[in-house]
Amino acid sequence: MIHLKYHQTLFDMRIISAILILSVWACQSPSGERAVTGEAENPQLTTGEYVTYSVDLENSNIEWIGARPASQHNGIVSIKEGHLNINDGEIAGGEFVIDLTDITVLDITDPARNARLKRHLESDDFFDVENHPEARFVITSVEELQNAASGLTHRITGNLLMRGRDRAVTFDAAVDINDENIGARSVQFLINRTEWGVNYQSRTIFGSVLDNFILDDIALVVNLTASR
């Protein structure tokens, strides 16, 4: 009887431990809508004359969150250049260049630790900035959304070129367009970094041999301001 109770207690402890681990993992995983990704697409945009709005580099950026099961980091990446084309009040194309040499870590206040993480993100383990200093997003299609209550107005698809790999990404955004300015902010959405060859400490790539792994999902928010 004692033997059976011991095994039952051990089993219960393992179940509790598993639940606690999953709870921590769930708490620390970046939140967001899963972006639709796939092979790079050809443009499917409105043709004709359009007006070009230049991206305001001071007020545009990409917010990011990366995580392990029990911790996460967040920051922003600068946009180096970009434009949006507008035809009759609607997006008819555009692109922006992400400056991977200007990754900012916001959650670490200690200067030495902050610089160490920044260097690691720039290394070949992650974005290989020496060989791929830029990423580029080129809009290929835009769909107007009808659910005004959500505040989201457009579903945007484009090709994200990063580390030499070009993949289509679709996400929703709130976009405000007038005669002089454009303001756009996407939902917080998730992409799987391994689709672009960012494989460092990925359990998907290296399997369960990794105890100290990094989650594959990166959460992103695109913030764009542009003017004529």
C-alpha cells in the first residue's frame, strides 16, 4: 500500500510540475494574432496613377517581442526609408526598409546587459546584420475590412525579405488616410522566425535536446506615419 501511495504521489507531483511549467510558458509567450505566411507573392494591386507619401522616419518603427518560456525582451527597430502609394484614397502599393543595424532593446536598463543582447541580436545567431543589414517589406495586396467596430480598416499582405529569405506575411491594421498624411498601426501579430532562417536555440529545429530554448514566435507591431 505504501509503495502504491509513493508512486501516486510521484505521479501527482509530475502532473503539477508539468502544469506549472506550461503556465509559465503560456504567461511569457508573446501574445498576438498569428500572421498568415507563405511563399512570396506577386503584386495584386490597383493600377493607374497614384500619389506617393514618404514615410516619416522619426515617427515610424517596428515594435518587437521575443521570448523564452519564462522571460521575454522587447524593443523597437528603426525604419530606414519607405513610401506608400495612394490611388483614389486607397493604398495602391508601397514598401519600407527596416534598419537592422538600429535595433533598440527597451526592457533592460543595465547598459552592459543591454549592449550584450543588442550585439547578440545583430550576430549570425539571429539577424546576421553584417551580411544582412536591412530587411524589406513590399506590399503586394490590400483588402478593406468591413468590421468598423474593431477599429481595423485594412488587411495588408506583403513580402518580407529578411536574411535573404522572401516570405509573404498578412496582418490587419488600422489605417487613416487623408489628403496630406497617413497613419497606420498594425495589430500585434506573430511570425515564426525560423521561416527566415533565424534558428538559434529553436526547439522546432533542434528538438527536445534543448532545455534553454527560445520560442520561435516573434511578436511585431508596425507603426507607420507618412506624408506627401
